[in-house]
Amino acid sequence: MPNRPDPDAPGRGRDSAPPVGVPNDLADLPWELPRAFLGLDRTDGPLNEADVAVLPVPYESTTSWGAGTRLGPDAIIQASRYVELYDQELDCEPGATLDIRTLPALELTRAGAAPAMDELQAAYGRVAEALGDGFLLMLGGEHSVSSPAILAQAQRFGRERLSVLQMDAHADLRLQYEGTPASHASAMARVLDRADVVGVGLRGVSREEIDLSRASKASTLIWADDMWEDDRWMEEALEALGPKVYLTFDVDYFDPSIVPSTGTPEPGGGDWYRTLRFLRRVFEERDVVAADIVELAPTPGLPAPDFVVAKLAYKLISYRYLTKAG
Ligand SMILES: [Mn+2]
């Protein structure tokens, strides 16, 4: 049985210290797992000693269609508390050995999309600086939160040009959408002059976006319908990625049969194992400096997609750990 809260289970976050806020003499009561990623309770010590920081950004613009992404980070964290720490593919327990911190959520200003994105870029940059070499995993929120994060990372690496691996059904290359360039549909258009963008799994794209992609050396599009016959698309994607990669994972990349909980689902998306095979290669063959997972809009009464995405988040951390350790 997966992890019911069990104080005797090895590798959970309750090995010695009592949960935060609980006095020592009550530490042995049957407290539930902490409401942190994987149920791990590692909150103290300077952030630059952490291997991984999970940063929830439950941002959703009020005008966005397909509401609910602001509940995404919490659903991922809740589901992650019941993910097995042991990973049979890698034959190890990354969650038990890594120092994984879950930060509080960032509440961005409601004064409009543009000021919220500016605020996020500054905040994200400061968190990334404080974390140093650790792996920063941001949980959205709608896809617009990715651009400030990518721009902040591009700034950190200066002249070393960043590549963005965008797992997504959509190109998000509209110059503006619903009157604002800060829209989720423009998330990648905003970073094209600062980073190369390789979109994988695309299948819902406008004519305008294809034209923009063809006119830009920085954009590579890999169509979902080219991903079924063989694995040549993996080589094509890897070839287009430079040494330093930022991974942005819009959960509508997945087929709606496994993740229907998203604002703009598209048929014909990625499956679980093929996707993991590709991601593992990316982590092995490139330096993935940071990642985000966005656009999960939890469906009440349908927890499976939340678990898929929680496990994906853990896989990203595990691949990163595996490749750093090896
Ligand atoms: Mn999308």
C-alpha cells in the first residue's frame, strides 16, 4: 500500500524532529504527513544547502478561460504526499536522500497581468539566487508564469544562451492574446529573443504562430503526430537544445485520457512511458537548470490527473538527481 501517514516508514520527513509547530513531548502522536512536496518536512537551514526547492505560484489571470489553475500547485503537493519515495526505474529513493524544500506560495499582485509578471520575475530571480546550484521547480498556475522564470534564468546565465524545452499541446507563440502580451497564449513569444524554444507535442497551433516560428531561428516545433511511428523526434529535439536547458511542462502536453484536468485539452497527446524516456535522455544529455509544471486545473472528484502530475514532478527531480550523481 502506498504511503498512508506512517511514522515508522523509512525515509519520510518525520525521522527525528517533530513536525513544525508541534512540541517535542507531542512528537510521537500519529500526525499526518506535512503538507509539503512528498510529505517531506525539511524546512530549516539556508536555502543554498537544499538540493531542490519547490516554488508554488498559484497565479491565474481573472480573464482566463478554463479557470482552476490557481488550485494546481496545491493539488500537486497534496497528491505528492502519497507518491512512493522508492523509484523502481532508478532503484533508489531520491526523496529520502535529497534535501527537498517546499517554499510557501507566491501571491502575486492583482493589479494586472503585466505588474504581476514583473513582480514574479524579480521574486523568482531572488529565489534562484538564494538557491544557488540547487534545482528550482516552479509549480503553476497558468502558463504565463513561465516567461518571467525563463527571463530570470536567462539573466542569471548571462551570455550563455538558454534553451527552453516546452512540452505542450500549444506553441504559445501569439504576440498577444485577448489584448495582452502577458497572456498564457504568448508565454513563449515573450522569451524568443532571449532563449531558443523547442516545443514538443504540439497539436493546437494557429497559422500566425507557424509563421512566427518559421521566421525565427530560435523556434523549433515538434508535432505530436510525428511522435508515434518512431523516436526520431527525440534526436531532433535534443539536437535543437543547447547545453543549458530550462524545462517548461504544460500538462496539456499529455493526452487528455491521462490528464483531462486542464483548461485547453487537445486529443492526441503524449503518453507516460514515451515521455519519461525522452525526459530522462534530456536530463542525461543536457544540463537542466530549472523546470516548471503549469496548467493543471484540478477536477473535483477526479484525483488521478493530480497524481500523474505529482509523479511527473518527482520524476523530474529524480532524473536531475540521477544525472548529477552519475
Ligand atoms: Mn498548452
